[in-house]
Amino acid sequence: MRCFRHVFFICIVMTLFSLVYVLDHFASTVEDRGRWREQSRAALRRHDSGLPLRKTRGSGGQHGELHRCKSVSYWSPYWRLPADVCGVNCFMETSYGEGLTKEAPDEQSHLAVVACGPRLEETLTMLKSALLFSKKPLHLYIFAENELHGSFKNALNSWPHMVKRKFNFTIFPITFPNDNEKEWKKLFKPCASQRLFLPLILQDVDSLLYVDTDILFLQPVEDLWTLLSHFNSSQLAAMAPEHEEPRIGWYNRFARHPYYGRTGINSGVMLMNMTRIRAKYFKNDMTTIPLRWEEMLMPLLQKYKLNITWGDQDLLNIIFHHNPESLFVFPCEWNYRPDHCIYGSNCHTADQQGVFILHGNRGVFHDDKQPAFRAVYNAIQKYQFGEDLDKFLLDPLEGSLSSTTHTYCGRSSHLFTKRLKQSILSLQQEVPHRR
């Protein structure tokens, strides 16, 4: 009987200790979750005004490098970055010491591009156009195959000091979810679908401008960046329509899947508020339950992979078809393509204001199909930093464009130089002020 009492007493004591531990652990968990929720709410409150948040700086390292060596996210349980992402590529590349890091974080625009295969030179020309006209600093996020990393680094570090003062850059490997890596790689063009995973990889980046490699800026990047402040409280991304004229639209005539609006959207220029993307639960046609971004991508691919033609762009169309309130649509001068002039001008806002961003899709920067587009690309590619912009960029370009008037796009080529002239004039007026 005495032995039984001892055993009973020990059991009571152990139960009490266990209860105390559980209550303490529960209190800590509630406190941690409350702290995380309050931080998230505070972040989202800053977005209620539509203004971009600042990029979060890392605590380690003088340049505030990104935390890329930890797991992708607490909200992304199915994917972890592979081990080879860490190492030297975990650091922010810069060739001018601490010059740019002294700028306020919200002074920077954040620009991302994905380059695979023979896209090195085209990507560098795009980056050159971004740096030529931007007055505010840029952070470049370059996602590229490993064999291209050295070439990018050497090229960017070889640019003149006056240019390097305007930007820093981080080079990333191409990474997809391990379980479905092959499917994502072969979707449309090699590594094109990498853009879908940028909110998961760049957790410390609040807002981002993604562009294809075949983009040329004729207007400062920060002018497009300011559209973030035009977002209402529900909008989290911005893109241009795929077509202005439904009679020549692709999606409304041929698509075998849902798409946004009347004619779909083009994802070659995509402005993202990634904090909102990570926080939102998206409506979808796979379940009545709204899904997070990372929960939705693979089921969408599995459902529509036999019906999509343009890969990740089609998936984005499906997503925003079901969530139209989340998209801010900007006008076609910010994503001007051959479709806007090949049958006559149909981008009416560009007719008035000129072309802000030239998008040479379908390879027109490199073939003879649209010589006006190729002329702009060649002019920017050949221009050397520091040369007189009128003499070595604008004059040669206008000479080349004058020989393209036998094409519809050539007849509209004055729209290409209209905004370019204003960008050059703005830079020239600023030079005496800087001195």
C-alpha cells in the first residue's frame, strides 16, 4: 500500500511538471506568433497607402546581404533552396565600396532578370539601357545559369566608375522546386518560369520589377517604379495588356484556359509588391479554399499543362483571371511590342506620349522582321558609357530608323525616339546641377 502511494505521488509530480512545461511552451508560442502577426500587420499597414515598403536589410555584413542560406520560407514547406545556392553567391556584389548602401533603402529601385542560354549580351544591353537614363540607384537581381555568372560579374565590374556608382547587383543560380524541377525547366523556354518563384526566393525584398531580357528602357526605371504608389489596397502586381485590339488578340481567339480581361496580359514587364503576394490567399478553380502563392503553382501547372502555350505567362493569366482585383493594368507604352505597330499603330497612349519601354519579343532585336526594333537595340548596344548621348546614340539611331519606313513599325519609329530625346535632355540638364 505504501509503495502504491509513492508511485501515485511520483505520477502526480511528473504530471504537474509536464503541465507546467506545456503551458510555458504554449505561452512562448502564442507570444512568438503574436509578435510575428503584429510585424506582418505593421508591414501590411504600410502598404494600405499603396506605397512600396523598404527592403529589409540583413543584420550581418556591411552591405546588408540577403538571407538566402536559410529555408525559403515558413510558408513554403514543400521547397528548400538547394545547398549550392549558398556560398559565394550569398553575398551582394558591389564594386564601389559603401557608396550605394548609404542611400535610403526606398531610394532604390529593384530590378530582376532571368538569363539562360545565349542571352548574356542581350541582358547586358537591357541593363545598360536601365542605367543610362535612371537617376536613382538600382539593385539588380540577376538569375542565370552557373556558367554565365563569371561573365556577368566581369562585364558589370568593367563598366566605368560613374556608372557603377548607380547600382549594385546580386547574381543567383537558377533554382526550381526539387520535386518538379524538370517540369518547370521545360515550361515554355528554359528557365523562363523562374519569375514565378521570385517571391519565394527574395524574401527580404518587398517590391520588385521583373523584365524579360529582350527589354530596352527609353525612360528611367524609377518612373515605372512609382506606379507602386498607384496600387490600391488589393493590388499586388502590375502588367500591360497582351493586346489593345481584340481582332488581333491571341488569348481571346485561341486560348484554351482562363485569361485576364478581354485580351489577356503580357508578363514581359511585371511590377510586383511581393509582400502582398506572399500574404494573399488566391481564389482558384481547383478548390473552393483560397490558396497561397506557393500552394497554387504546381496544381495549376498539373491542371493546365496540356492547354497552355506561353508557359508561365499563361499561368499568370489564369491566376489573375480568378483574382482580377489584385492586378493593376498599366498602359501599353510601358511594354511596347511589334504587335502594337505591325498592322498599324494601336497603342494610342504611345501615340501621344511616346514609347517608354521597348519589348523586342519573338527575337525581333536580332532578325530582319522588324528593322526599327533592331535599330534601337543596335544603337544602345554600340553606345559606350560616357560618350555624348546626342552624337553617339540619338543621331546614329535616327539615321538607322530613317531606312525602316517601308515597314509599319518603321513609320511609327518616331515614337521610339520621342521619349528617348526627353530622357537624354533630362540627363543633360542634370549634369550642371551635379557639378
